Amino acid sequence: RYSSLNYLSLIPFDKLKIDKSYIDRVVKHKTDQIIVEHIISLSKNLGIETVAEGIEIIDQYRLLNALGCDYGQGYLLQRPMAEDAIIHYM
């Protein structure tokens, strides 16, 4: 999966998803933490909400929360569910 920053100005959208490959390493690798921090900052400055995918451990969740990430997806937050289970869950 590749994308160009050029799309940020060409395509109107309101959420930007942060790839799981960054989230996997965000706690232990300073470079990935800096990249994620700047993705969140850039998004906020453009009025775009951020969604981090692949949150699997509490340290990832805490760091992303501290960095101001708006939303998260991942096994830490909720495992995938069948449609009927989602309806009951809601």
C-alpha cells in the first residue's frame, strides 16, 4: 500500500488512517514514533481526523492517545465480530 502526500490536497476526505506497520513499531522505534507524531500533527492542521489501525498493546494505545490520535482500531480495543454479535453489542 502506497500513497502520495499529493492526495492530501487533491481528494477531499475527513479521516486519515495510520498504517499498522507504523503502529507495530511506534513504542520501540523512535523514528516511527516521530513519523506518527507528525502524521497526527499534519492531519490536525488540515482539519482531518486520524485513525490508528492495529492497536494491540496498551502502550500503543497510551502513546497514540498522548499524541492526540482521534480514533483507534485493533484487537486491544475489540476483536472482530459477526454482524449479529455487533447488533447485540450495540
